[in-house]
Amino acid sequence: MSMLSRISTVQTTDTSNLPRHRPSLRQGSSGQAVKELQRLLGITVDGGFGPNTKNAVIKFQRSKGLTADGVVGADTWAQLR
């Protein structure tokens, strides 16, 4: 099997709907990046970073051993992938 054949059989994840830049998010943020965050957390998707999203972020951060401050920065985004 050629190298090209092996490479072409690797499964990929469709990231076309993900924001290209994942901004830091916190309570009060809104928009597409918040919707993606909510999808990744498995919570209701409404595009608004309110108290429920903050609580879900803190719970997720604790589960991953991250600083549980409710702010979604680079470390939290990396663990959400």
C-alpha cells in the first residue's frame, strides 16, 4: 500500500462549521463561538453565555483539572476538542 493510499484512508473530523478563531468567552459573551461551546458541552444551545453555561464550563474545567473560573480560554478550548 502506498503512503498516499494510507494517508487517504485516515478519518478526519469535519471542522467546517467551527469558528476559525476561538475567542476567549465569559459570562455575557454571545454568538457563534458560544453556540459551538454549548454544543461541545452538551447543553442547551442558545448562543448566550449566561449562568447555566458558566456553571457547565466550571464543571467541565474541574473535570479536566483546569482552573475552574468559568472563562473559556485556550486551555479550555483545547480540552473541549
